[in-house]
Amino acid sequence: MQIKHHGAVNGVTGSCHELMASKNTSILIDCGLFQGEDAGIDLSIQFDVSNITALIVTHCHIDHVGRIPYLFAAGFTGPIYTSIASASLLPLVIEDALKVGVTRDENIINTCLNLLNKRIVAVEFNSWFELPTNDQAPLKARLQRAGHILGSAYVEIDTADKHRVVFSGDLGAPYTPLLPAPKPPYKADTLVIESTYGDKNHQGRKQRTKTLKKVIETAVADNGIVLIPAFSIGRTQELLYELEQLIHNSSKQSPWRTIEVIVDSPMAANFTVQYRQFKNLWDSEAKKRLAKGRHPLNFESLHTINSHKEHMAVINYLSQRKKPAIILAASGMCQGGRIVNYLENFLPDKTTDVIFVGYQGRGTLGRDIQKYGPRGGYVFINNEKVHIKAQIHTISGYSAHADQNGLVKFVTGMRKKPRHIKLVHGDDNAKQVLAQKYREVLGKEVEVEIGE
């Protein structure tokens, strides 16, 4: 058995890992797009796919699924296993990725989507299923809930020699809204685990909600707007859930009752509908709110913008009025999408506040704004210099990724600890710090290495 990494090794994008289960059979776990400074012009698959018999998708973020069309082009013809919720989301994500980054040709898009829909095999959580092989050696897998976004999973694979390999995918942070926290597997012989926040711990939920409330109340006191770059899947829905709670808890005379919350992303709107459809996957707290007749993802002051024409009209409207508003728009790292137009228009306005609630990858516009904004610097947007007079805030507690404590507990919570841990999906420092933490906690009997 051998594991090769085709992405998310020297950074947090392009997740793609190949389990070479035997001489003739490989299983691919995720096939994601590179973003930020890791992005390249040539997106073609640079590895041999002839022995890859199946793809397992952990979840539907673009950095885990964005290269699937290129996998088809490289000759992959096997099934794509994923959770039931992810099976519903995946075609929407791939369609959007094709339209934004590849082509507007409906024939090409439909051909790819038809291929995708024929290959998807939706599987239940916590149920073993057989994987196809090119030899007689048995191979089976199981998906467990990862708590990162709707449908997200970590993967357990048992090889013919009874060796269990666990791929974490992206693990959710504990106490996040809507979804239950991931529970560790019973055992792993080899663990491939993300390390996005391997060197940091998040604020607790009460503290981050308090911080969000304070930042927004201060931000709107001057009738400015609040921009929140957010991923369409996961972060947007969690933020809506928290905002609904803040509005619900406020008095009738409170400014919270009059602040408009604008979701300017057709993708986010589509995925919010999906979240509402899969209420069975929500945690107990969210289900209790529903039982009380509340609508945490569809409240009165929430407005959704669909067409590009409406989007531009909203920007013009916000530019001319003197009334606060909260805008959630993709992409989460400001690398594209409608958030870029908002930033271009409102970063030079001192009444604007930008709140980052998720990880900003190296080489992304979001990372540059985080870095240069507090210094009163500038960024380039659409090849134009944009001076930053807006206030820039970062609330780390809203990350959908487990922090260092969560990553450690995922391993220490196993009844049978792994003999071998490989760290992926993190910047160099995060991986180094987490590796040292694992060595301290688990002792010398566990081999900890950084994926290459």
C-alpha cells in the first residue's frame, strides 16, 4: 500500500490523494482545484489514471472537487462515491465551476454534467460499501460525518491486508452552528489528516458571536455597509443562522430589527435551499429552533439577489443611501464572484467594514486585504489600484475547519491510535506545529510525517 498526493500538500487547495491499494488498483480521494498562488493555467490531470477504479468525494468545496471535469478528460471512467447530500450538491458546484472558470458553451457543460450524474453513487453515512478493483483483492470503504459543511465526510478504507486508512477530508470545528461535530473513528492504522489550523485555536462560539455582534453594531453605527466574503456552501448558512439568532434576541427597538441582510450569490441561495431540504442532518439545537416555528435560514430581513442586473443595482443602491446593510457574497477568499465588485466599490469608503470569517489562502485577494488593509494600504482589483480605507476585521472562530485542539482530539479520541499519520492541507508552519503536537501527545510509537 502506498499513498500519493496530487494536491493540498504545500498549501490548502487542490486536495487530491491517491491510495494505491495494490499493484493494479488505486482509489482517488477528492480531485480539487488549486487556488491563490497555487493556481496554474494548465488544469489538466498530470498523473496516470489508468489504475484508478473509483473516486471518493469527501465534500463539495471547489478545492476538493474542481478538477473532476479534467479527470474525465484524462480518461477516468469509474464511479464517484459520496454522501447523499453531497451527491445532490456536486452537480451544482461543477456546473458553476465550469461556467465561471472554463466555458459558457451549454453543450460542453451538459455533456460534462451528464457524465457526472451517471457516475455519482450516493452512499449512506456509516455503511460499508465495496470498491471496484482491477484484481481479486477485496477493498471496502465507509463515510462518516465530518461536520465541515452539509454532506461532508471523512473516509475509512479497509485494504485486503486488513490495514485501515482514514482520510480526514476537512474536519468541522466543534460547536459550529447547524451541523454536529465529527466523532473520531474507532481506529486507523494510517491517518491522512488536514492541518489548516494546526498551529491555532479558535475563539469559542459564545465569544465569536459576541465579537460578531460588537463588530457589526460598531460598523453600522455610521450607516456604512458590512461586507462578509463567505463560501457559498457552509459559511454562508452558518452566518445566517447566527445573524437570525442575534436578530431574534434583540429588542423591537434595536437597530438589528431594521438591518437588511443581503445574500448576493445565486450559488449560496441554491445551497441554502439544499440545507433546508436536508434538515435531518442538522444538529439538535437547530432542530429545536425549527420546532419553535423559527426559520434560521429564511428570516424576514433576509434578501437574496439572483441576476447580475440585480447585483449591479444593489451596488448602486448601497452607494447612494445612508442606511446600514450586511452583505454576504462569494467567493470566500475574494478570488472571484460578486464580492469582488463590492470590494472594488466600497474598500475606499471609511464607513465600510469587511469581516473575514474564514481562512484566506496565500496569494488570494482576501489575504492581501487582511495584510495591507490595517496598514492603510492598497490592493489591485481588475488591474486597478484600490486604496483601503475600510475597517478590516478577522473573526477566526467562524472557520469551518477544526482548530489544533479539534485535530488533536480527533486522533486521541480513537480507541486504537494510528501507527502512521500524514499531515496535508496546511501551510508549512501549521503542519510543523501540529506534527510536533502529535509527537508530544502520542509518543514515539506513532510515526508523524508531513505529506510530500
